Amino acid sequence: MASLYTKTKLYIEANSDTWEDTKVSLQNDGSGDYIKTWTYSFTQPTDSQIASYETAGNTAEALSGVLSKRQTEYLTWQEQLDKLYHDIDDGKLDKTGSWYTHIKAVKDANSKG
């Protein structure tokens, strides 16, 4: 189940704006999350409007998890540059190079689905 934050963020983006902590706040008083404050120039979403973002929210959260996992598995940019240097030096700027094979392995292990 997608979080209220994700669904609200998607609603805001669908209205051509971006999330700003000064314009919206979420709260949970023990009976579930809800929008506590809303100061955007467009209407605060209804419960049914928020619910309509469930599928898109699930997709966004899954993608965020994949991208976060990839980020932890990629080598540092310095190590990647070193791999590229050696691939250039070895004439391997193709799918056999060490940089490409590293990136492909990370992407394959953490597929977007």
C-alpha cells in the first residue's frame, strides 16, 4: 500500500507543482495518516482523489527502492572513472569493458521490473 506522502506528492505533481514542506504537512494521531495543513493554490485532494493514486504510488515506491538499491551497489564515481580509463586504454569501450559489465550487473540484479 502506497504511503500518503507518495500519493499526495503525485497529486501535487499532477497539478504542476512540487512538494514543499511549507505548503503541506501530514500527520498521524493514531487513527491513520491525514493531511494536516494545505496551502497550495489548488484544492486539497479528497480521500477518493488520494485513493486514485494507489497504483501509481505503489509503482513509484517500488521504483524508488530499486534505484536506492542500485545506488548502494554502484562503485564510487572515482572507481567508475578509473574503470572507464582502463577500458579506453584497453580498447574496450563496448559491452566487454569492465565499466559496462559492472553497470549491467547492477542493473540486472536490480531490475525496474
